[in-house]
Amino acid sequence: MPTSFDPEVLELPFYEDAHRRIAEAAGAWCDSRAVLWEEVRALDPDTAGRRLVRELGDAGWLAALDPQAGPSAPGEDHRALCLRREALAYAEDLADFAFSIQALAATPVVRYGTEAQQRRLLPGMARGSLIGAFAVSEKEAGSDVASVALAATRTDDGSYRLNGRKAWIANGTIADVFVVIARTGEGPGPLGLTAFLVPAGTPGLRVERIDAIAPRSFAHLHFEDCPLPADAVLGRPGKGFVVAVDLLERFRTTVGAAALGFARRAFDTALAHVRGREAYGATLFDLQLVKAALADMEVQLNAAALLVARAAWETDRGSRRFARHSNIAKVHATEAAQGVVDAAVQLLGAAGIVQGGVTERLYRQIRSLRIYEGTSETLRMAIAGSLDMRRAARAA
């Protein structure tokens, strides 16, 4: 089994043999692409993003995004998606980013798109020749989807005009199509949102590049009287909140999986360092404080792996509780990974903060995962809110 996975975790009943084969193949593919990872790190984020999406498409990583192409291979479900993110995050952050945002953008089309929309977009997204992005965040709304303010005004002929802004959109500078959540006003708050498919070349759409702590394709989007035909609606008018929340609840588990990949890479790097670093007449590994730090890291890794596996399993079996477990897995895995990466940097000492080194890259990359797809604070509120529902269910 490739080093990106803990074989003992994969042997748990949460996974089936098909998942174990996917994990082995995914890890082996990542292990064999060391030259590719070095090459993309030297590219600007846009060029790297385009190349990686195409590489992933060519290698079949995105094939599940086009269900109409044929039946999915055994095991290609939510657990497989998490395993793929874990393998990519362990190998190269930019590859995980490319894979995850492509899947994030395609999934609403898979779940809510018309047959015509699916035929138009999904084959290219599965090949990696058409890049997608999901645009829900706004500066004023943040994690509160119900507060989205981008306005979609319906005209007399049934078409729409978009006016407003979106912020911090992943793949914003390279996307060919955006899934955009906008306010159409069928009702207050979450009842007045609609999802739209917006081509990147739509008149009135302006993309503003922004730089993040870890270089990648990010942008603010500005919409000024952007015309959209009636068939640009994804799903039904007024159901945009359902589209957005369903997507985010499903993908939070995958963020936890990526965090697990980052953390495991940091742990393996730190362990190799302390075993080989001579100090005080022995090695760093022989020091009790170092052993304690490694033990704490191992505990956090195991807890995160179990929570991610359970949440993905709940999603695949259609449990009504999957969102609660997705929230729990995302909060713990990302918070724990931040601590594991920080501890790895500390164990490497000055070597851990050298620009371009493994732990330095991971230190910059891990921080954003505590914000993506719902901040830890927002998800803690949701988890706490679910406690009353569980109490009521037991009482009934």
C-alpha cells in the first residue's frame, strides 16, 4: 500500500475491497508523478491549474463526473472521492486543489442539471478540457449562504441579468464555466436563491485575480448586467440554497480527507527527520519530548481518519445524519492537521521553515482548509445545534 494511506484504517469495515483497490492505484499513480509535481510547482498558478486538470482528466481521475459516459467503476462513490483527495493532498497540494474544485463544480450539474446541461458540460469536465468553478462566497456573506446578495433579475422574456460580486472563488481565473448562486427573490433569505450556469465569456463578467497564502488560481468576480438565458438555471428557480448546501455538506468530508493527507505527509516527514538527525549523543527520536510529540500526532491522525471514514460511509449509505458527521469530520480533521503540521515544523527546526521545503509548503497550504466549505466556527455552531435534534429524536 502506498505511504499516503494507513493500511490499518483501510481494513476497517467502512471500506470495501473496491475502495482498497482505488486507494492503492491512486497512491501508486501519485508516487509515480514526482517529476510532474516538481514541474507544476515551478509554474504560475493558472498554468499549473490548467495542466493538472488536463493531466487528471487524461488519467481517468475525473471520469466519475460524467455518469452518462457509462456505469461508474465499482467503488467510485463518496468514500472513493475522499481517498483520492487524501492521496493527492499527500503528494501535491496543487493537484488536490485542481481535482477538488473540478469535482466541486461538476457535482451540482450531475445532481441537478438537465439532460441538455449535462451533455453540454460533463464530458469536457470529465476529460479535463473544460474547467469549472463554484461561486457562492461573497465578502458580506462569508459562510452564511442565506445572506447571498448577488442579484439575478428576471426580464420580460424569461431571461436574467446578474449584478453584484462574488469573492474568493477557487479556479476563478481559469474557469470556463461558473456555478453561481444568486438572489432571484422567490422568498426571503434562503428561499430566494437560484443556481445558474454562467460561461466565463458572458458579457459583463469581470474576473479580478487575487493572491492567497498558498499560490493558486483565486479571484473575485464582478457581474454588471450579465445576460443569462432562462435555461441557464441549474435546478429550479428558488432552489439555489438547496443546491449550495447539499454540495457543501457533501464536500466537507473531502476537505477533511485532504487535511488528513497533508497531516500524514507532515508526520512522515518529521518522523524520517528525527530518526536520522543525531543530537545529544543519540538521535532526536530518542528524546522523550520528541516521542511525546510524535505520539500526539499519531493520535490526531487516527482520530481524523476514523471520523472522515465514518462521515464518507454515512454519505454513501444515504444516511439523513451524513451532514452532521461531515461537519464533525471537517472540523476535527482540519484543526488537527493544523496542529500536526505545526508540530512537524517544530521538530524539523530551522529546516522546517526553508522556503520550498515540504513542511514549509504544508504550513502555508493547511491554513485555508479551516475556512473552505464552512469555517470551523460556523460548523461548530451547526454541530451544537444538532444536539437538540438528537435529544428530541431519543425522547420520541
